[in-house]
Amino acid sequence: MNSQDKEVEIFSTCPRSDMAVSGTEYLRNVENVARWSEQAGCKGILVYSDNSMLDPWLVSERILRATEALCPLVAVQPIYMHPYSAAKMVATLGFLYGRRIYLNMIAGGFKNDLVSLDDTTPHDKRYRRLEEYTSLILQLLSTGGPVTFEGEFYKVDKLTLKHPLSPELMPGVFISGSSEAGMQSARTIGAVAIQYPRPASECSAEPPSHDVECGIRVGIIARDDEDEAWKIAENRFPMDRKGEITHQLAMKISDSQWHNQLSQTAEGSRDHRSAYWLRPFETYKTFCPYLVGSYAQVSEELARYFSIGFRTVILDIPPNQDELQHVGIAFERTVHPSHHGSDHRH
């Protein structure tokens, strides 16, 4: 998946750990997806984190062991650990593997997860907390300390980190950019603002801000023939009333603005077929929109996103290695529109 011509970085996503499989089977799945992602040319791989998941740092360590260059994109939630612990995790993995770690800073959108940990911090204030948290991590990693800081949420006095990172291993930082609070935090800490986008035609009317780097999170199902792609999509994500009810219940306990925005978009896009598809989101199978269609249709939609300023793509969890190859063809067509199909699988 060579996207260097357009300076686009592509990340895949690690399998979820809340599925009913054994530890051995889950570990095999993680390592397989990591290897497929590296072979497909992905820069890194997102590792989820919430109350239902395994620890993302331990999962990321296994990804590092299973690959040679793939960079874990670790979801980091401030209520789970002190920023010093997070900085030490990054420094330790960087020291042991010589690999760059990316950080996906999450404020937390499911109220039940937060309340069970006695965290009643309001939505926008959680992003201000993320700013302090991330700033402390980056100061410790870049200087080693001593760092003295007193903010609204954290206070440290002459704190040192004995294994500061080499400059080339400093982590890339991502944050949700689907709310104004998230976008402001992205500006403040210099993070990539990740959005769960509306159709590219709608995004064109409200392009991403030029003062912050932006990216999108999408799934992709693409084939030579549009009907074949839709057949695969319908088989993978059939109508599911139980899933729809679960989604509706999740909506009621979430104050996540991207969750609400996607749900509103879904209501207006059910009656026609286009390259932009939200059934997987509406049936609680995933948390991002899908692009479905022929290679040409999907690459055209991707090209629109890139043309309005998005420069990072986080893909949904790949079901198998072949699927990543098909995704690679769509990206290759975006970069080189004159190229055709199977000659450009990576």
C-alpha cells in the first residue's frame, strides 16, 4: 500500500480482545493481522483500549515482537494510568525495540466506563485533561527531566525519566477531532485530529482546518466489480436487528460527538446505495463508516478526502490478508489512477 506519493500514512487496526476466543487464538489473530498489515505497507496498527479490552501496552509488545517495522498506535486513556507510567511505557518499548510508538489519546465516550471508575469529568474538560497529560508525556520523553509542572489535573516536581527517547523515536500523537474540544486539543498539543468522516462530498463543504493535521477512520471493501464488492459487504455485515438495538442503547450512554454525528448521517443515507456505507456502524459491528464499491469508486472517494486535506487513514480490522491486498489496490489507484488492478497488489 504505497501512499508515499501523496504523503498519506495508513494504519490498520488490531483485532478486538472482547470477542469470545481463547488467549492463544487471540494472540495468533493479533500477530497475523500485524504481519499482514506490515506486508501491505501500513505504517502502524491501532490497538484499542476501554474497560472491556485487554491491556493495549501488553498487546502492543507482542505486535513489536511479531513484526520488523510496524508501529503500534496505542490507545491511551488518562484514567487508566499516570502520565509518568505512560511515558515510561513508550521509553521502555523504544529502548527495547528501537521502534516508534504512536499514541491515540482518548477522552472516553462511554459514560458507564468512566462512572465505574468514579470519573464524572465533563466531555470538554476531559480534553483539557488530555492536553496536560500528553504534554507531560512528551516533556518527559524529549528531555528526560527534571520536569516540574502544576496544572488543573496533574502536578509533578522535578520528575525525571532515566531513558529518554532518541528524537527519531518520539511518538506521533493522534486525538479524536470530531468535536471542537478535540480539535482545539489537537492544535494545543500538535496532534493529528482523527475524524469518523461523513461522505467526502459533505466534507468538502466543511474541509478540515488548515492549522491542524487531520486524518480519517474508515473501513474499505473494494473489488473490480461494484456488485461483487457489495455482495461481500452484505455477507460480512448482514442486517442485524439485535445489533441495531445494541447500537441504540450505546447511543444513550455515550456523550461522544462523533458517535452522534455518524448516527445522524446514517439516518439520511439508508435509502440509496453509494460508496459511503454505515450499516456496520448502525449494527454495532464497528465504529466507523465503510467505503464500498469498485476500485475506481473507492479510490475516487479516497481521492476526495485527500484533496480536501486528510493525510492519515486508519483502516478497520482486516478480516484476512487478501482483504488488505484489495484495499491496497484501491489506494494504488488513488495515487496512480492509470494503473490497473491485480498488477499492483502489495
